[in-house]
Amino acid sequence: MKTATFPSLRVTPELRQAAEQILQEGETLSSFVEQSIREGIERRQVRQEFIARGLRSRDEARQTGKYASADAVIGRLERMLATAKGGK
């Protein structure tokens, strides 16, 4: 597959220095920027999917008239948290 490039990015000297200071061993500034872009894309995709699921759920609840009470949802979340912490 042919590769492409991102546009040049102008930043303040302070931002560049801060980025260079946190690079891990063997990591280049270019690889850091690429990884940051990948992670940003992934976060936005996850957020978009989350919103889409929420909107579908809202629409389904409106159509069916079946809603979950806040108390039931919070109770379920508390049980899930207790289970994750190793308790019951």
C-alpha cells in the first residue's frame, strides 16, 4: 500500500520541547505524533459509536414505550462495580 503524509504542523518551541522530553526510549517525534493521531481517531470512533447506540436506544424506547428507571440502572451499575471489585 502506498503511504501518505500529514500536513506540516507548526507549533511553539515550548510544545515541541515538551513532546521531545516525554518520548520513550527509541521513540521518535514522528512515531509519537502518528500514535497520538491513531489514538485520537480511535477515541472519536468509540465516542461516535457510543452516541449512535444511545440514540438507537432512545428511539427504541420511544417506539416501544419501555424505559428503565434510574433506580434500576444505578442498581445494576452498583452490582457490576461490586463484582468488578471482587465483592458481591
